[in-house]
Amino acid sequence: MQITTAINKWIKHFSDNTVNIAPLITFRIVFGLMMFASTLRFILKGWINDFYVTPKYYFTYYGFDWVKPLEENSMYILFGILLLSSLFIAFGFFYRISIVLFFLVFTYIELIDKTNYLNHYYFISLMSFILIFLPLNRHFSIDVYFRICKEKTKVPSWTINFIKLQIAFVYIFAGISKLNYDWLIEAQPLINWLKHQSDFPIIGSLLLNDITAYLFSWGGAIFDLFIVFILISKRWRIYGYILVVIFHIMTSLMFPIGVFPLVMIGSTLIFFSENFHIKIISFISIFTLKLNDLKTENTYNLKSSFKPFYKLLFISFFILQLVLPLRYLLYPGKLFWTEQGYRFSWRVMLIEKAGYAQFYIHEPIKDRKMLVENRNYLTPQQEKMMATQPDMILQFAHHISKTFKDSIINERNGEIINLGKSPKVTADIKVSLFNKGSRSFIDNRINLTDEKRGFSNKSWILTYED
């Protein structure tokens, strides 16, 4: 009975307590400005053209083959929409429309080509989905200023705690994923990567020592596993946040991982007390909108008829996030080799893998084969990513077969070869994991055209042997 009472008390504290809205407001501002900056960076680096205009073929996600890029000008318009909606989110202007639009456009762009998958893109899609249902515009916003919505200063605690929970998923699963032999016992891939950072200021010479790689590996695992618990502690929170800043700044300076460090530094501010956020908003209000009293009792409540829907939605949402990182357990073999169940599991900087892939199209009569030039169909980045990831290998093989369907080849000796309706495709692929030497990756006798895409085990991946 006491245990049940304690659980109910905790659930009430997590979801039903009334708290100040200030943390949601600063999160809205920080999130919107971060998305504006990262989108602008993407545009200025010319990546719209490189990733969504130049490619002749796109590696769509299974079940999302219907997602295709728009023509060039329309893709630029979509990124313009991301820029504008990001600013609108930050200022709380037509917030609900802006966050829905941002989520849909951002997620659509990310679904176009899995070549461009990054953990922080996945995080942004998930977080923007959560923000659709939260009242981030109910205070210190243009929506309130122009009375598009009523101002509220108090919110149910779940509106803040769901954001914290999403961040906790990222860190804790990133830590759990580091509890493996390669990371802890062999310090891979850091033992290889750090030796290329010898020109790093002050500590450059130390990075050449293997012991430094082991310290970084174990330190990274401990940080990810426990940082959330430090951040939720009032006593240790400030020290935890200093660790967050140091950890992510160093990671950003040493490794090319984009805006992920900035996103996590900004997002973890949500763990600070409401008084901290009230001070931030009060300071910003000196230069912007006049701030009303945040201490007034003006509570935001969902209509009772919607509460069951919200509970079911978010319970399902977080259960799915619990399951996805663990789905690799359903597949045989070494995860870093097969990469089955690797994506969407918060495995950050855990793998060093390089491959070289040659595909062959076969004629149906004598089974003679012809080498396919990958570069005629893929960009260098697509070819690099495809060569080590089985689902992309299979997808490209199917594309080759479809491309050569019913093709006629005229040989110099006058022979005419018809490749048929479903040309056989095989591949000879060599992959190096953690720079330990290349080895055969898949069975080069398998007709990849006959293999079906999906979530079932890919038995044609060869076993990794040390």
C-alpha cells in the first residue's frame, strides 16, 4: 500500500502539479533561435543543393518511398519556411501554426534521404512534435500581446517534465550504448580519432597517448549515464550544467558533429529552477515586450475531454522510444558490423567504418556480369554511406535492377543481350571496422534483386570475425 501511495504521489508530482510557465518560455525562445541559426547555416553552406538538388537518386526510409524532393526552387522555399517558422516560434507569433509547420517541413526534409541521418535531426523532429501540444506561447509572446491567445502563468508540471524526459532519453540511451567492449575495453573509435587531434591547443600532445582515449571513453559513458540525475538535483545542477557546456564544447571543437552540441547546451537549460528562467525572461523583457507579473495565479488547463487523448499519445510516444533503441537485440551478429537496429537509438560517435562497394548486373543466359559505375547514380557522400549500411546496399541494388530492366546490350561480336524484367544484381563489398583491415561484408553470390526490403534479418551479411 505504501509503495502504491508513493508511486501515485510521484506521478502526481510529475504530471499534475501546477508550476510556473517560465521554463517553457525560455525553452521556446532558445529552441526557435537555435533552429533559425542551424537552418541558416545549412543554407549558407550550400547543402540544399548538395543534398536535395544534385543527387539523381535518394535513399528513402522503408515505408516512406513516397517521400520525394521537390524541384530546386521549391526546396529553397521549404528552407525559407523553416527559417520563418523558427523565428515565429522564438517570438511566439502564431505559435501553434508555426510549430506544426516546422515539424512537418523539417521531418519531411529528413525523410527524403537517409544518407543525411544525424541523431540531432532525429532529436529535433521528436522535440518539435512534443512542442506542438505544449502551451509555449501563453506568456511573453506576440500571440499574447495581440490577444491571439489568453495569457497563462501557471501550467501542469507534465508540460515541462515531458521535455526533460525527452532529453533524458537522449543522454541515458547514449550512455547505455557506450557500455560495450569496443568503447570501454578497446577505447574505439576514440583511440584512432584522437591521434588526429595532436594540434589541439594545450592538450594536443596528450591526445597521442592511448590512456587519454580510455579516459575520454569511460568519462563519456559516465557523463551520459548520470548527467540527467545531476541536472535534476538542486544542489548539483549548476556543476552539472558546467559539465554539459565543457563536454559539448570540447566535442564540437574536436569532432565535426554539426550543431548537436549547441542543441544540447541550449536544451538542458530546461532543468534549471523557475526563478532562473523568470530572471532570464525579465532581462529579455527590458529590450522587448513589457513583462506581466509571472507570480499571478493564472493557470493553463487542458479541457478534461482531451486529457485521456494526451495521456495515450505521450505514453505511446515514449514507449516507442524505449523500444526503438533496444530493437537491435532482435538481430544476430555484431551491431557495429551489421548496423541492424542502429539508427534512432542515440548511438553517438560510436563507430568508425569505411567500405568499398562494387555492383554487378548479370545477363540471364550465361550469367556473365558487368560492373556498374556507382558514381553514375550516387553522389560521393551517398556512395560512402551506402557502402557500409546493408539496407542502403539492398536499396541501391534494387535501383540498379530497376534501371537496367528490359535493357538491351549490343556486344561488339554482334551478340544482342536482353537483361530481362528483373536483372540479377550482385555486389562485392569490403568493409573496415575501427580501422582493423578490410574484410568481405556480404555474400557476393546472393542475387540482391530477390532479397526483400524490410525489418527482417539480412542473412546475406557475412559474420564478423576478429
